[in-house]
Amino acid sequence: MTRQQDADPVAVLSFELSTAQDGWYHLLPAGRFSAKDGRPNDVPGGQWFLDATTAAELIARNASLANDRPVDYEHQTRNSEKNGQPAPAAGWFNSSELQWRDGSGLWIKPRWTKRAQAFIDDKEYRYLSAVFPYESATGKPLWLHSVALTNDPGLDGLHPLASLKAGDLPAPATRHPEKLMDPTLQAMLKALGFNVADDAKPEDMPKRDDVMAALKTVQDKAATADTLATQVATLKASDPSAKPDPAQYVPIAALTELQSQLAVLKAGADASELESLITDARKDGRLLPSMEGWAKDLGEKDMAALKAYLAKAAPLAALKSTQTQDKAPPAKTGEDGLTPEELEAAKLTGKTPKEYAALKAALD
């Protein structure tokens, strides 16, 4: 039941059903192993190989199968077409009933039929034998086709996938995966700027109008690029010494002079507007005389900011009254000769009555 090759460890080739642990049975050993008859003969070194990574891939492939896999008697599932005998199941298993255990190998937990369980309990069947396609170059099992109850252990019924005859080991019927969007279409949509996930489905396709709009944008840019390329090529091909067409070009000197004149006119208009703003604001009390310099500097730098300030500034009636033409000033009463209105204006401007009176006298 075992075989030693050079310095490789002894490979256990079959396991008794009596070694079950909570319904789990040892099916394939870890590491390198071979059958008692010397197989595999087509694998370099004459041994199969199973590790955690290979076992995980095997279990994943079995997970893609549409139906449960059978546990039969004496590999009759594979032999029924040859001998014409029925192939009743002794049990069933799926990928969730396969398990890798470090240090020991692949384990299986079949769902036994009542008949098979009776055979096992009465020790009429004592061993399990696995059937799996494998890579002839590496000896790694690819997926688990079936398992058999047998009394002739030795991992019987093993064949490389490439050497299987038609009907000998049918290809697994896999579940139909969800249909994904065509990769070429995905790439085109991403190039147009759409956010398309790698696992996008056909129903995730952007709206037709949005796609057509994106295509038109690309076409417009391409047309512009072509026009610019043509213009650049024309300029490169033109004679540098040739005189420009006066009907299509303006002399640089004339353009510069025109720009200078426009700048002077604009500066004059701005200065006139600024002076008018300050004068009006001073007359209606929105600006104190001491604020004129500040207002002029602000207006020259940012006319919009000055206009915004003056639009919010509240006119001071007391200051406005000092700007009367020929009207006699109101009677001076109260502290420092100020009227009640002037005293209120002094409060609003943050000045003492004396300071305000001096400021008012300067304005008079």
C-alpha cells in the first residue's frame, strides 16, 4: 500500500473508512504520492503532488460544477458504459464537503445513502478511492471527478486529463456565470470618460444619448485638432520672407498704438468716475473728509470694492447739513456749540464733541 522513491517520504495511498472524524474521511495525502502499481507513469518522477495551493484550486473547480459529485461502488460510474451494469450512488459530495488539512491532505465528508452506511458499519467496504484528472507535467490534481467505496485500495482509477477518451471522464457541467459586458466595449466606454467597472454587466451600459454626446465631443475635438494641424503645417510651409496680406493682418505698431490709446481713455474715464463717486459721497455724508485719501486709493485699486462700500454706507445727516450752500446754519446749542443732531453724529463717528466741533469748524 506504500511506495518509497529515493529520499522521498513514504506516501500513504489509501485510508480506511474507520478513520473518520465527525464524518470526515482522509481521501488524498499531502505532498508526493503514487499508486501501488507504480502509477503515474506519465509524470516526471512518477508521483502525484498535492499541497494547500493545489487543493484550494481543486476545491474551487469543484465549486463551479453544477451538480453534486457521486461516491459510487468500485468506480462503477466510469465503468457502467463498458460493462452495462448500473452505477448506484453510495453517497454524494460537493465542494463544501472537501477540506484541506495541513500535514495530512485532502479530507471529504460524504452524505452516505442508508445502504452504503450499512456496508461501512458492517465493514463490508473499508476504503475510499479518488478519481481525478491531473497535469501530466506536474502531477497536480485538477478537480475531483468522483470517489468510490472499494476493497482494492491504491488510488485506483486515476488518469491524466489529456489522455482521457471520449466519454471516459465527462467534462464537468459548470454553472453559467453571469454575462459580463464585452471587454472591448468596456475599454471604449472608459476611453470616452465613462466610469465602467471591470465586472459591469450589459445592463450597466450608459444611456445611448450620453454615449452619443461623448462621441460628438471627441469628434469635435478631433476636427479642431485637424484644423490646427493644417494651420501649423501651412505656417511651416510658408516663405518666412513673404509679406503678409494687408487685408488679413494688422501691423503690430498700429495695434500697439491703438491699445495705448484705449488704455489712456479708460484711465481717464475711471479717474472721472472715481472723482464723481468721492464728491457725491462727501456731500451726502457717506465719507468724512479724512477718508477721501483712503477712498481714492481703494477706487484706483478696486473700483468695485469702493462702490460696494459706498452702497452700504449710511449718509450722516449732520455732515450733510454742513455742505449747504447759502442756507444759514442751525442754531448752535449744547456742548461745544453743537446741535443735538451734531452730537449724535459725533457719537456715530466715534469722536468727542470737541473733536467733532473742530472738524466741523475746519469744514466751514
